[in-house]
Amino acid sequence: MRRSSKKLPKDPNQLAYEIARLLTEELEEKPKGPQKTAQKAISEYLALIGKKGGLKGGPARAKKLSSNKRKEIAKKAANARWKK
């Protein structure tokens, strides 16, 4: 059994729970090669889709807004950044 760097609780009930949990826990297995690469591929694909949406969404929103509304949004953002 491996030692944990986490200190055990002083409360007897919590201590009993923690000991039982440590004794009955199963060893966690890390995903192996093919599954890991599939997750990585999915993650890359979703990141690409999100980037495309972001690249399209910003200019489309700016085109739709009036110049006064854009100025109002920019002032609000600047105030939020500098507010402390």
C-alpha cells in the first residue's frame, strides 16, 4: 500500500471513513495508447471548431451592432478592466 502525503483527520469517524476508503479503493488505471490518441484527436477537432466559430462570430457581431452600441460595449469593458 502506498503512503499518502495527505494527513489523516483527527475526528474518529472521519478517520475510520478515510481508512476504509484507502483499504477498499481500487488502483486507478491510466488510459493506454489508442484510447489516449482518440481523446487527443477529439480534443483537437473540437478546438478547431471552436476557433472557427470565434473567428466568424466576432466580426459578424461587430457588423450587426451600431457604432454607438460598439462604443458603449467597449467603454463597459474598459471600465471592468480598470475597476478595482
